[in-house]
Amino acid sequence: MRRFPALLASIPVAGLLLPSAALAQGMPQLAFGNPLTIAQVVWGGMIFLVLYLALSRWALPQVGAVLQARAASIADDLDAAHAAKAAADAAMAEMTEATRLARSEAQAAISAAVDKAKAEAAAEALATSRRLEARLAEAEAQIAQARNAAMAALRQVATDTTLAMVTKLTGTRPGKKSIDGAVGVALAARGQT
Amino acid sequence: MAGGEAKIDALGQFKLATVLGPLGGSVNFTQANLFMVLGGLLVLALIHYGMKPRAVVPGRLQALAEMAYGFIDDMCHEQIGHEGRRFFPFVFTLFFFVLMGNLLGLLPYGFTYTSHIAVTFALAVMVIVIVTGVAIFTHGTTFFTEYFFPKGTPVALAPLVIPIEVISYLSRPVSLSIRLFANMVAGHVMFEVFATFVVMMAGAGLLGTIGAIGPMALNVALMGFELLVAFLQAYVFAILTCIYLHDAVHLH
């Protein structure tokens, strides 16, 4: 109906300008007395039917087949791409898993080695400390023995020294009995026996 | 109509005449039918030569053929639904039959068979008969009761609703055919009137010749407009057919 304004506009123009003879003659489209008016419709119907059959049986299926083949090939390509992507994803996941496994294995190996080394070090330290303790005890025993020996020699040394000093000072040799007594008193005063 | 004897005969271009000599004359084969055959052959040739390469990536002509196919295919799918596949060849034929009539009529010496009310009315009646046939085939006789008196309508409104629905249904072929016919006639009458102006003014001396540029330019602009109308009216005819088919298949 968009063209109706144009049609309406053309009517007054045509009405003003058309000779009355042409108006009286009327539109050829409305001359239904003319056998050609109906004949063209009959022919038109036949032509339309033939065109319909030619298009629907022969021409359009060709186009449809090409379009379908294209759609199918696109779908195939898409499927292939999806499959490739899935494979790549799977490989990626596998690799990630393998990396994770290797890492945890390595971690376990490291911690086992560390534990073992710690245990060995602890054992070694224990053994060393035992050995040192044994040597310490031995040394202490030796010291005690040496001390006892020294202590045992102290009275003799003091007696000899006293005897020598008194002899030098007095010029006389004191009796052994008195020196022993004096040394015993002096030692007792110093807490020694 | 050359020379000073030019007079406006805007309707003479629609006059029918037999072609192909005495053979055409004996079977009343008119120039309208010749152009129908020509249009049909053009469409078939477009598809045949266009689709010959059967290329996955189409060339120009193949792209045109595929575009024509896709255009009507989409129209059927969008308007009718998935049942539209069945009607696709019919709508395709109808669209290109009308389009070729409109386009070939714009060529010099062309004849616009869609400017004949007898032809457009026959097409419209064919559409309505097919639509009604599809409706009865799909829904049986319940189509009449359901279509002309939809469910849920108050019974009191029946005297009003039924005549309105019947009249609107019967007016479809009338509006469908007159729309196409009037558009084509109007365009071609205007072409003829302006073209005659050019001839008449050119015959009236130098000033007239200069003045003739006006209607000439108008006709050039009109040609572009008519090309649009040719496509638009073919599209309208086809899409209305699709809408009617949708109604027939789905009942409103």
C-alpha cells in the first residue's frame, strides 16, 4: 500500500491530461471481454505450474544439496576441531598429573633422605657422646688415682721437707717421731690426713 | 508517439497482443506469457549456471543463487515454522514469478504481467485456495469452526466475530491482488506520463527542450524507486503468503 499516495497523485494528473477518448477506452486490464485477458491467465497458470515443477524437482534440490554438503563439511570440521581440542586437553591433564606425581615422589624421596640422615647423625652423636663419656670417666678415674697417689705421697714429702728444713735451720737432726707428730698435726689443721 | 503528434496514452502499454506470429495468435499466446516464460527461464538459468561449480566457497553467481535460496528458506522458516520446508518450493516459485514480472517490466520493450489484475488475482486466488487446502488437510473440518470462531470467544459475540473473520478471510485475495496490481500500474502510468512530457516539450522549441530535463530527471529517479517497489511488492506477496500458510498450519 506504500504506493497508494503515488497512485492517487497520478490519477488527477492523468485525469487532467488524458484525452477523453482514452478514458472512455478504459484500462486494458479491465477489458474482460477481450479473450486475451483470460487467455494470459490460463497460459500463466500453465507456465507457473511448469516453473514450480522445474524448480521443486530439478533446480532447488541442487542448491539444497550444495548447501547441505557445505553445512555437513563445516560440521565435520568443527567436530574434528572439537576432538583435537579434547585430545589436547587430555594430554595436558595427563602431563599435569604426571608432573604432580613426580613432584610428590621427589618430595617423598627428599624427606626420606633427610629423615635417614637425621637418624644417622643422631646415632653417630649418641655413639660419640658415649665414647666421650667413657673417656671422661676413664680420665676422671686416672685423675682420682693420681690425686690419691699424690695425697698418699704428701705426708712423706712433708716429713722429708720438714726434716731437711729443721736439720738445715737447727743443725741437728730431730727425732723421727716428733716430726711425724708435727706433720700429722699440721695436716690435720689443713683438713688433710 | 514521436513528433508533434505526441499525446498521452498512459494505458496503451498494458494492452495485450498475441506474439510468435500466427502460431501464437491461434492459441492466444500473449506477450504477458512470453515474459512469464522469459522470467521463469532466467530463474532456472540463474540456479543452473550458478550452481554448476558446486563450490564449497561460492563464486558470485553461485552466491546469488544461494542467497535467493537462503532468503526464501529463511522466510519460510521464520514465518511458518519448521513445517515451512514443505511450502518452500511454492513460495520460491511465487516470489520469483512476481519479482520477474515486476523487474522485466522495467526494461525497455518489457511487459509487466503483474500489472494485470487478472494475473495478480489469479495468483492471489491460487494462494488462498492452497492455504485453505493446507488448513483442511492439516486440521480437517475443525479448521472452519476453530479459525472463524476461536476457542474462548464468548458465544454472545458469535454473530459479530464470525462475519468479521469470514470477511477478513475472503478479503485476503482481494487485498493481495490489488496491492500488487495497483503498485505496478501506478509506476508504469507515471513513467509513461513523464516520458510523454519529455517528448511533447522537446517538440516545442529550445525552451521546451531545456524544460524537458525536469520530467526526464524525474523518470530517472522514478526508475530507482520502481526497482525498490519491484522487490518490495514481490517480498510482500511472498511474506503474506507465508503468514497465511502459518495461520493455516497453526490456526492463528
